[in-house]
Amino acid sequence: MSVVNWDTQQARNQIPNYAHPVIRRGRLLDSLSEAMFSPPDSPTTVAMLIAPVGTGKTMLLSDWAAAVSVQPNPPTIAWLTVEERDNDLDTVRSAVRATLESTGNPAVSDAVRDLPPINDENYPFAMAQALEAVGEPVWLILDDAHLLHEPTVLEALGNFLRWAPPSLRTILAGRFEPPLAVHRMRLEGRVCDLSHRDLAFTEEEAAILFAEHGVRLDGLDLTKILGRTEGWAAGLRLAAISLARHPDPTAMITDFSGDSRVVADYLVNEVLDGLTEHEREFVVETSVPDAFTVELAEALTGNQGSRDVLDTLEHSNFLVERVCGSPGWYRYHPLLREYLRAEVGRLGRDAVGDLERVAAGWFARSGDHEHALEHALQAGDDDALLTLLQECGLRLVLAGNWATVISVLDRVSPTVRADPSTRLLRVAAELARGNTAAASSTLSALDRASDQGDAEMPAELEMLGDGLRLQVAVQTGGIENALKTLQSDPVGEAGDPELDSFALLQEGIAELYLGRLVPAGLHLEDALATARAAELPAVVLEALTGLAAVAAYRCRLDDMIARASEATDHGRVHDLTDHRHCQLAQLFGALGHYLRVEDEAAAQLASLCVPHLAACESPAMGRASVLLGAILEFESTDDRHAAARVIRDHCAPGRNRPLPPGTTALLATSAQRAFLQVGEPVWAAQVAELTTAELGHGGEVAVLQATMSLHHRRLDAARRELAPVLSGELECLSDVTLIRAWLMAATIADARDDSITARSALVEAITIAEPEAILRPFRDGGEPLRDLLDRHRGRFGVYDKFAERARSVIPQSAQGATDLLTPREMELLVELPSWHTAEQIAADLFVSVNTVKTHLRGIYRKLDVRTRRDAITEARARGLL
């Protein structure tokens, strides 16, 4: 086979040659070859290469033909560049016949030379027979096929494609697909389609193109320019030409746009020049928004025939496309839109403002408030922008789009910025961002303005301001007073679903932080119902997480896990998985598993949410998440002392890090236990002091103090400290604490050989724990509690099954509260690695040798070892050394 060029009179039958190197795009060459080299009995006989101007169709086919021609036993290639004059049946038949005669293959030339006249009615059948008789593969390439539009020509070409002999393969390339009747062929798998998306350059291909122009870009710049051009070949080549002449490629890439001279000239000459004046006005006016629908196009252009114009543009493969994943939406290529936006600017300020106002109004009516605000801002109409901010600003913040609101507020005029409603909206957005300082500063400025006698704000703005002040107070203090102020407003009765749900949510969270769980639950339920009715997914998420917290602090583990799961599922459905309250819901799920001694599940959930919460905008959430994460890690880590240090660092209440009382009540005893287990009694004693600072002297503090007394073997003191808790005189915030108190009372009674009191205390603990399967206090009770449960096995009546379950979660060699080393034993343990004799240690510690030996036996027993070397090894494994 040979590929030949005709004389200059028949240049359109030539395979184009290029003065510059052609980039070999292997993936596309392979796609074409796969379709064309298919076996004769393969269904694929036609390839359609349809893409807008400048996508490299002709260059690709030229390179592919050249590559194929040097392969062993290549096919015969016939190339025809279609022209407007081919819209005549006789002319196009003559052109195709001449193309086949000029391939340089004598068999093909002879076959078509003997065909009947081109106007013979049997000509198509004779052509098919002649090509079939050649017995060799023949490939016919029709470039610029979009120029064919004459019905008789299209009908003849469609018939020819459908009934072509198996040895003939046809490739049609054009800016848009000519209206050929090939639908059935597509269904039969006979057509291979390559679109503009297939022809878009990859990063690797773009890098090669730039390298040919002497331009080397780093990965970031290459990604940026590829994003701006969307892989459009013409755009990339124009960028390469510009970059090759520019001393600062990075700066040039930033400035490279559709209104750059070199790009604009290309767009005008190659893209826009073929439009009618009516179509050109349409594309200019519809370039105002990033994307548009037919309805928005009608609003912008005033043209009720916008659908027809779009259909024409789309059919001609103009640089407009449907937005993927958004049915009914269209967008222009970014470079084209930038040029068109420059054209919009030339219409004059008033015309631009009118178009922006139309777009703003349309988006606002459609509920797309982000785009509405942007267009209202561009319109420069302060009154319209302020009205729009008042209508949708709070909703955007509550939906998690605070960044959009802040971006708009940063660019508004001083008049808009000074309005009280705008300033309150800024506060809400800053709080959503986590910038409490900025929010407090703005609120203080508003308060000063109010004190100076500025006009009184409407009731709705007063309620919003009070809600925001309460939100700040939750993080900085003064919750009680701020809550009273808000509750003097008609919370939940404003008739504005965004404001009502926000105010109810803040009221519920405030009650939660004050430890008033019943009203907290009621307000959060109301906030949840209002937010659901108003379709505010982010507020729904916060309310669900708040209700999970209420259930957690009331030790209703089933409800807590259900609410946490509901919140997590809701976040997943509404794409809110990165929202801190979705991660907080996971943390409550982890807490539930922890309290039920499901450590693996707890650790898995904690690993997903703790790292994110630790870095979130809320100091309180960060503190609580790290604290619980460290408590969970303590159960499995090899370095318990490191985990205990993390617990210590996050136990202390700090400014801007308050926790709801329920969190402290649930975690304080676990933190103290961790400190005692690693031999840090000073840290353990401080837990009671820190808890007193947060909760006052209640049941939790009494239990913490009793634990320290028990650790020091002061059983009478421990019993006295527990007495007001067990009698109900001192109330525990958490049932977990009360369960621990009764279990401690049981072990103290057992140590005094008071079996009746011990069993009675066990029954009390089990009765409280059984409904919600709270097992952690039993697990922490250690082997002494396991032995006690063993001795009373079968004596708990209807609670026998749960008692057995509680016993099963205690490991055989578990270290319980009474098995922890005493301070004297810890002093001796520290001396063991010195390998001093008992006499030397006794002299160093100023005690008798017998005392050292007594403490040494206690250490061996509690660590379950027999030798000094094993004691050192075990102590290091437990983090005691």
C-alpha cells in the first residue's frame, strides 16, 4: 500500500502535513486502530470523530494515518477533505471516486475506474461490489464532514455507510455530526465515537506540547493551565506560544484568559465568526452566569426562542456543553466565557448592571442564594443586595456556607457593611468559622452603638443578636445570663424558620452546658422539628448530635447510639461528613461502645473522628475528643504513660475550653483510674480538684475522693465519702458514677467480710447498669470484683444473666482499684531496677528491711509475678516504670 499526494489542484485529497512536530497521542491512536483493525466480521465499520474547532481532529487523523502506513501489510487509506461544494450528489460521488483512484493501490484504482457513470442509479451498488472485489481493507477518511447538509447527499452517504462491504472502514471527522441516519448502526455497535472529552489533552500530553515550544512547567503550573483550558488543544497551543515569549511563565499563566489578545483573535476568527448577529448577542448575554438554563437564558436575553438557539449551538458543536450531573444546565468553555465576559463589559455599565440584576433575581427565586448574592454584588445595587442578605444570609450560614457569606461581606459597600442586620450576619458567619474573637468584637461594637442611642433594631434582629451572644457565651462564659436574655424573646415563634431553628438550637445547647438535660432535650427536639420542616440539613445534624449528647449524659446508651447513628447517616446523605457535628456524633458512638466495653468498635470510631475534632474550630470539642481518644487508647496502647500524659493535659478546664457537665461526669473517673494505673497518684488526686472546679462538690467529686482513699487503703474514709452518694444526699450527674460508687461500696464491704452488705451493693449497681448494659465500671473493678461476682453467682435473681455478662468482661488478671500499688510500694518499685539489696533500699528509704520485704511481696502479688526481674518487666509493660 502507498499513500500518495495529488497535485495542487487536488490538495483536498492529500493527507495534511504539518511544519511543526505532531504530538503522538498513543491512547487515541490505539482507540482508532482498535476500531479500524477489527476483523471483517466485526460490527464496527464507522468511526465518528466529532469535536469543536481547535480540538486537534485533523492533526490526530493525519498522525494516525502516517503511523498506520508504515506498519506491515497496511490498509489502503483514502483521504477526502470535504468542502461546501460537495453538497451535490454527483460532485461528492466524483470526489470520493477520485480519492479512491488516487490512493496508489492499483487494485483499488482499477476497481473504481470501471464503475458506471456517477449518475447511474446502480452506482452505489456497483461501488460496493467493486470495493468488496478488491479483497483488501480500504479506509476512507472524510474530514470536515460537518459541511455536508444537503438531504440527498446525507441520505446517500447514510446508505453507503450502512451497506458498505466488510472490507471498507469509514472515518468521519467534523465540528459537529452531520444529520446522518446512523442510530440503528450505533445500537448494533457499528459506530465508534470519539468526542471532545476524548480529545482533551492529558497532563502528559500537555507537557509534551509545551516542551516542543521550549516551555517547561512544574506540576502546579501545568495543572493550573490545564484547568483553565480544560485540555482544549487550541487553547494549550496558544498558551504555549504565549509562554514561550514571556519572561515569567507563572505570572503569565495567572493572567492567561479568554480576553488575552492571542486567544481573543483565535476565538473571534475561528469560533464566533460563524455566528449570526442574533446568536452572538445570545452568547454574550448568557455568559454573565457561570452556567445557565434555558429559562435563565430567556430571562437574560428576553428571547423566548432560547431553546432553539441553544439547540443550534449545541448541534454545531459550539464551545458550549451540558453541565455534567446537572440536567438542563449549560456552560461555555472557560476561555470563551472569559472573552464573552469582556464583551459584556463593553455593553456599558447600565447594561451590565441590568444583566447582573436579572441573574441575581432568577437565582434567588430558584433558591440558589450563593449565585444570587454574587450577581447582586456585581450589579452594584446596595438596596437589592441588603434585602437579599437579609432574606438568605442566615440560611446560608446555617447550611454551612459561611465562607460564601464572608466573601460577599468582605466586598460590600460601607453602607451595606454598616447595617445592623449585616453586622449580625457577620457575627454568625465568624462563629461558624470558629473565629469567636472576631464575633465578640463585632457584637461589642453593636452594643456600643445601641448604648449611644442608635435606632432600635426589629424584634427578629434582637432575637438573632441574643442567640449569637448566647453562642459566644457557651464558649467564653456567662451562659446563664445570656440564656435568660434570649428566653425573654419569643424563641421559636418568630415565624422565620431559619431564625426559629437557630434560636431553639442555641437554647438547647446552652441548657446542655448548664447540665439541665430535660429542658435541653425539649429545645433540641423543637429545633430538630423546625429545621427539618425548613430543610436545613446542617441544623438538623447539630440538633441530632445535641440529642445524642443529652442521651449520653443521662446514660441512655440505646438512645445515644441511635441518635449518633441517625446523625452520622444524615451527614452522609447530605454530604456533611466533614462537618464537626457529624464527627462529634461518631465520638458519642465511640463513647457508647466504650461504656459497653466494646473496645475495638470504640477505637475504630474514635480513629475516624478524633483527629478531625482535635483540629476543629471549637476548643471544647477539641478538648473532649482528645480526652476521650486518649482514654480509649489507654486501654490498648503499649505506652500507657504517654496516653496518661495526654489525658492529664486535657483534663484541666481552661479559658475557652468549657465542657458540658455531663462530659466531665462521664470521663473524670476514667481519667483518675488511668493515672493510678501508671503510678501517678498526684495526678489522680488532682482530678477531684479539677472536677470540683467544673462541677462543684457533688457526687462525682465524692466518688473521686473515695477512690483516692481506697487507693491509700483508708477504707473507713472511703466509706464515709461514699455514704452521701449512696444515700442520695449527694446526687451524681451520671449513672456511671453511681454504679462505680456502689461497686466500690461492695468491695469495701467484702474487704470487711460483710457479705450481706457486699451483695446488697452489687445488686444496687447491677440494677442501675442492666437496662442500658453499662459494663465499664465492672470492667474497671478488676479481679477483686470478679471474685466477688463469682462468690455471689446465681444470687441476683432476674439480673443473673447481666451479672454473668458483667463478670465476663473482667479479665482474669485485671488490675482493680484495690490492686493498685500504694505510694510506698511505688517508691520501692522505682528502686528495683537499681538492683540494690533489700538492706540498701531500706537504708535509702529510711525504713526497716522487713518493711521493704512486705512491700516487695505486695508488689509481686499485685503484678502477678514471682521474681524481681519479672516485676520490673511487668511494671514497664504497665507504664509504671
